[in-house]
Amino acid sequence: MATATTEKRVELVRGLGAWASAAIVVGTMIGTGIFLKPAEMAREGRFVSIVFAAWVVGGVLSLFGALAFAELGAMIPEAGGEYAYLRRGFGPLSGFLFGWMHSIVGRPSSLSSIGAGLVRFLGFLVPAVGAPLFTLHIAVPGLTHWIAPYDFVFTWAQPLAVFWIVGMTGVNYLGVRLGGAVQVFLTAIKITSVAIVIGVAFFAPHAAAGSAPDPIWPSALTGGVFSAFLAALAAALWAYDGWEDLNLVGSEVENPSRNFPRALVGGVAVVALIYFLFSAACLNVLPFAAVATSSHIASDVVEHVAGRGAALWITIAMVISALGSMNSSVLSGARPTYAMARDGLFFKVADGVNPKYRTPGRALIFQCVLASLMALTGTFEELTSLFIFAGWIFYGLAVVALFRMRKTEPDTPRPYRCWGYPWVPGLFVAGALALTFNIWLERPGRSSIGLLLILAGVPFYRYWSRRTRTQAPSI
């Protein structure tokens, strides 16, 4: 008879109900992207038809992904999302590489880009936010042919982005129910603000006249047009991103068999409609060329129609919208880090649940530190492209794991089955493959760095898994 006793481990609590679950999906998706990415889509797409095609295809692709992830979430309602699905489908190394990417590259770059977008909104209110404080010229002697010199411009924007990241981390440290309640409140504000912009643009009197007609259709369907579409699609998918965040907090969702399908599928459908209307509203007010050069598209639309005062108020609402997206990203992002550390496959400093607040406090702090460091080094566009490339590799692999588990675990209870299987998840995987390959072609340097960071996790996995096996108690 064993005499040793073990301390009972504090676990996460299922404190996210139906409204909080839906708010995480909608609130994460509607953040900075819809207010900043239309300009990038116009620059990359070059034609109105390509921009709208990117919104439609991005919405359909996200919906297909949500349908597949709804099955995975209802079947495996565990912390970590893809970390749990890939471990189950392909083995521990696959799950670890997702968790490693998510913790080291994916979520820090996502949070820092949201912070950068939030501060760009503040720049409309206080232009001095973007004023340069100093410039650091970086050049590697003797290697300038291979590594181009880079001028890093430091402004007030970077420390302000860090300030908001730290603040939202503090909110979520104090409890998942508090974080969920804050998310419901902020999501209501952001939906209202987007609806106001759409209403003002469509129904208020205005006079949108450009010096030249908007470019509607390309003259011919060439390889350049297809590349432009994929570049616009990558920008659109950043705006759509966030539908999978609910899966990361799977162990904290109440009644997962019901709330996962409703929140994921319903949330993506609603957001896709809002985005399409928002883009149409912007082009209804501003010429295409003005949209392509705008740094604050929603503020510019409202200012054009209703004046500077109204634009200031809508910009404040956009700041709140970005806070909502950051809140849900902080809430969900630390869970894979916690899950890996709990399993002995990550830095021990990220392990543990706060016994008072029942949140993964150490993982939240770890995430906050990395995101803050990244916020000090990059721009909004640079950070989002890095995130999309790294993230969509594993979105596609998680859905491939769904196919595999349909074969290897046919009798496992599945409270929800993906509609349109196998075509819907198959098209999602094909789209994810095409997207990541095009991003690599367009930005080979940054994408290669992302791949190297992911593969750098392999020796860490071998070390941690070997240590975990040697420390496991014998029976």
C-alpha cells in the first residue's frame, strides 16, 4: 500500500457560458483588422472586384474552418485547442510544435499587432503618438549584400502598445469569468461602432467623387491578378482571424457540445456579413485610391460625412474595439502555453493555475513579456503577416487531424459532426496550403524565419520529453 501523498492540482474552471463563448469568437474577429486592413487590401488587390472577392473567399474559408473546428471542439473540449487535437491525431511532437509556434511566435505577434493597431487609432486622436523619438540604424558590416540595413524608428506608439498588453493581461489574471464579462461588454460596443460607420456611410448625405473612376475589373486574368488576390486574401484573413480562439479555452467552455457549434458557426457568419457591408460602405463614401492610402479608414469615412467631431467619437469606439480583441486574445492565448507546461513540455515558469483566481497566471505573464518585446520591434503590417503565415500552417494541420481521427477513432463520441464532410474540411485544407505557400513566395525572408522558429522547437521537445520520461514515477 502506497504511503506517499500527492497534492491535488488546481484546475481551470468551466466559466464561459453561451454569451461569453460567442463574444470571444465575434470579439476577437472584430478588432483592429476591419478598421485597418481594407486599405492594405485595396493596395494589394488594386481592383474593387478583387477586394470584394477576397472578403467573400476569406469569409467562406473561415466558415469552413469554423465548421471543422466545431467538431474538434465538441469532441475534445480541452485547453490548448490545436495542441490537443494534433497530439491526439498525429502524436505529441505535432501538438508540441503548434504549442511552441503559438507561444513563441503566433500569439505574441498577434497581441503585439493588435497593440500596434490600437495605438494607430490613438494616433488619429493625438498625432504626436506617431512622432519619432529616435532612429536606430542597424547594419551588419560585410553582409549588407545579404542582410539589408534597417532603420528602426522608435516612437511613443511602442511603449503605449506595451501598456495596453500589460493592462489586458492584468484583467484576465483576475479570473476567466471577469475576462468573459469584459469581453461581452466590449463586443457590444465594437458591434455598435461598426454598425454606426456602416449606417453613416450608406444613409447619411455625402458627396464621394474621385478624380478618376474606381478600378472595378482587371483587364485580363493573369498570374499577377491571382497573386494580387492572394495578397488581398491574406490581409482579409487577418481581419477574420480569431474564430479558432474559442477552441484554445475548450476546458473552460460550459456545455461544449452545444456552445462550440453555435458560437463558431454563428459568429463567423455574422462577422462575414458585417465585413462585407463595412467594405462596401467605405467604398461608397471614399474613392478607391483614398481607401488604399488611408491609415484610419473608419475615422476617415465618418469625418468625410459627418465632420471631425463625429470621427473623434468613432475613433474612441475603435480603440475600445481593439481592447476587446486584445482581451479575448490574451484570455485564450495563454492556454496552450499552460497546457504544455502542465504536461512537462515547456518552460516550467509557465506552469500552474492561480489557486485564488483559477487562471493560468504564469502562462499569462510569460505571454505578456514576449508580446511586449515584440510590440517594441515591429509595425502592424509586419507583425500580422508573420502571424498569418505561422498560424494557418497549423489551422490546416488541425483539420487534417480531424480526417485522421475519423479513421482511427470512428467510435469516439462526436456531439457535432462537420457539415459537408469531407468536402468542406478538404477545401479548407487546400485554401490554407495555397495561402501559406503564397505568403512564403511574397515574403520569403520573414516566412523562412517563421519556419526556422517553429523547427527550433524540435530540440526543446526532445529535451523536455526525455526529462518528463525520466521523472515519471515508476508503478
